[in-house]
Amino acid sequence: MISFFAITVFAAAGLCSAGAVPRQASITCTFKAYEVQECEPSSTSPTTFLQINEIRSSDQQILVDVRAQRPMNAFNSYQRLNRNEPWDVASLGMENGGSTLVISLNGLNDTMEFVYGAAMWTEDNGVSEAKEGNAGCVVGEWYDVVGPATNWGCSARAREARIASRKRILDCRFPCGSTERMELV
């Protein structure tokens, strides 16, 4: 049995028989986003912060080391998300003409919106493992310092109880290009 690696090497060397056909294979990028919402003393709506450390390919290779792009004094920091002020996370420089992953807050309901090339999704779009190539996030439950954040809010009562922040993790993926590979027919 000939492995994918061998076929790739033979194809590059021009040693494949007429039975090998080039096929497009999509590349899926993934990232883990750490979201924190905090209540400012003077506000009744939360401030959202996000941390993304790296963007990986489907075979777990690091494509973009986002953390290394931050200044050393902000190495482990979170990015504050502001309404109508998108965060240009990283340019992947792949087939989409060097598209940039952009995250913004929707001004109406503070929902996070993600864009990369033609792919657009929100934090509310779940990802089905069966549907390869779809963009979306698997969103974890909110939690705070005392456990699940069930009665969380930016009210004065919540701030008095020192439950003025909450956290969750989003596992996101999106199509970020394609590659040509040889397959036997």
C-alpha cells in the first residue's frame, strides 16, 4: 500500500503513473479563544475581553503564533473588544489572498462576529463535527470564581457579591485554504 506521503513525494518528482489524479483538499484552521466579561463599576453592561494564543491547521501545526505578535509586556494579555472596532487577529497569508481573521462585537447584542475571507460566523453558530469545512465555534459554559455563572450580571448586587466577572472557552474552526494532493484512482 502506498502512503499519502509517498504519493506526494512521487508526484513532486513526476514519478506518478497516469492513475494518480490531483484533488483539492480543504484546510481547516482552528483556535481556542478565552473570553472574559467584566463589569465596570459605572456600567450595567459587561466589557468583553478575548485571548487567542495561536491558530493551528487541522494537523495541529501552528500557522500563526498570535501570542508572539504581542509586545512582551502584554504576552499573556487579553484584547478588549469594543463595539464597531474590529480586532484584526492574524493574517494567515494562505490561498484567500492573505485574508485576516477579524473579530468584532455586534453593537446590538454584543455577540462576537468572526470573519475570514468568505467565511462569516458568530459565537452562536455551533460546529458539527460531521460537516467538514464549516465555520463556527463550540462554546463552553460560563463560569465565575464560585462555579457556573448562573445568576451573573452587572447589577450592583452582583458587584457587591464580588461576582463581577465570568469566563468561558470557545473552540473555533474555519476553512482557511486548500491544497492540491495526488490520489490514486
